Amino acid sequence: MTSATTDPRADYLAVRGGVGLIDRRDLGVVEVSGRDRASFLNALLSNDIKSLAAGQGCAATLLDVHGKVQALLLVWALEDRVLLITPPGLAADTIERLDHYLFSEKVSLADVTAEWALFMLAGPNASDVAERLSQTRPAAAPWSNVAATLDGAAVRLVTGGGEMGADEVWVAAAAAAASSILSALMAAGARLVGAEALESLRVEAGTMRFGFEIGPAVLLPEVPSEHLLSHSKGCYPGQEVVVRIRDRGHVNRHLRGLVVDADAVPQQGDEVVAGDAVIGVVTSATRSFGLERPIALAMVRREHAEPGTAVGVRVGGRVVPATVSALPFAR
């Protein structure tokens, strides 16, 4: 990924008030082709893939039979294939998991990460910048994609789903065009956003990061997941657990936000406590530029998960006060 400026507050404000540029070339890209691609993916992923027309998309998960999350994916349907956008370094693992279910279907799976360059424009001016450079207006629906040309290169403009808590347009191009696309986006006024501001934006938005808030140790119903699910499609691995919890039970913990009433920023793994009892664990934390204080995402036991509940966080050997928050955080 490309280095950004050393002014994270200015990076943050660019996304909140103008347009920021996020280099997403760390993500994996899996290409699924063949005539049975839609029905094959529909039988495995938690969202409705079969009904996606070319130019549409969604977010989804691949679960194991126990309802735990093995992959967190963005699904982009193109005219002749489907692209799965995976967390960093997980394209090959995703292919291996999908291939386990591949028998007689006419489907091919390929790791094409090296062939693609992914960038995200984020902020109230994101769509205007994309349209001005490509003469193509991004689609309105989240994860919809349209073909366009930008700086002489063929691209896909993909409408984002609010990962940064802002209007978003992804620009997906051939890897060979990455430098020219990046230069064109920056010349149009998009400010490259660094890691510190990016984390503040992500946590404020309550966006889950694979391996932190969501992953193989997490049941899908433990986290905000309505955007990842279809309740009307056919069966898929883990569906029985998801439906049973929805209809007849509950989970013992929930992903929540924490507003920390101290200067210290918690670390991943810090304990969330109520009195002497450990009632949760911090999964991510940052200093919020919007709230001007530390905030965190945490898995919290159900009895203490109501927004407004007072809790504590063990930070550096001492307990600091915090308040449970719904997600996303109010700015």
C-alpha cells in the first residue's frame, strides 16, 4: 500500500468533508467463472448470490457448519464472472475452502490478486470526483459496479457500503494501470489517507475487521450481520445455527462500541470488566478524531451489552471507565 501524509487529522477531515483516497491493494481478489458460478456460490455463502445481475453485488460470509465465520467477502457480479474481495492474504485460503465443495459444477476458481489494483474514494465528494474523471456516474445501490474509463484505463466503479462511515466509490483497475490511476485520483483532489486516520474512521463506523471483530472464533449472530445475510435463500453451511439462534435462542455476547473516559487507548485483548468480573474483550481501539477521545470495539457479554451501560477496561494495569455504545458511534 502507498504511504500517506503524516497529518492523520487532516486525512480524517478529508473523508469527513471532502474526499479521501484509500489504497486497498492489500486485499485479495478471487475470480469465480463458469456457467454454474452463481448457483455454486449461492449454496455456500450467507447472502443471496443467485439473484445478483451483472453490475450488482453484496457483502457475504462463508461459514462453517457451526455458524462461525471462515471468510468475510465482498461479492461483485460482472458480466462473465464474479469477483470475491477477501481480507488481506486470504485469497488462497478462500479458494481452498470453496474448492472443498466443488464437485461436478462448471466452476473455475482463480487467485487474481496480482492482476488487480483496488482504490477507494471516501467522502461527500467521492462520487463527483469519480464521475468527473471517468464521465460515468457510479451506481446508487451499495456494491453495484459499472464499467468506465479513467485516465485511459478500463476500470470498474463500485459503490461502497459505508466501511468508512462515508459515501464511497471503489476504483478497480488492472494492476498495470495502478500508478497512473493513483496519480489521476490525487491530482483530482483526493487526499491519500494513512493508517491512523483509517483506523479512526473504521472504528467510528463500527466496521468489522477480519481476525479482530469477526473470524473463525465468532458466530455470525454475535456481530451486526443483517447486511451479510439473506433469510429467504436456500441452505448454506451454518444456516441451521444462524436460524436457530434467530428463532429460538440468543448468543451470549455481542459486538459493541466502548467510549473510554480516559486518555489511554486500549489495546486489542484488553479485558472489559464490571466490578471484579471480566465481561468482555477489546477487539480494536483507536483515538477518535470525531469524538476527541479513545473508543473501542469489544465483544461484551449479553447482560452488559445494552448501550449506555457503564463498564471498565483494564488498560496498562489499571481500570479506566467506559460506556457501552451502539454501532456505529454517534459523531
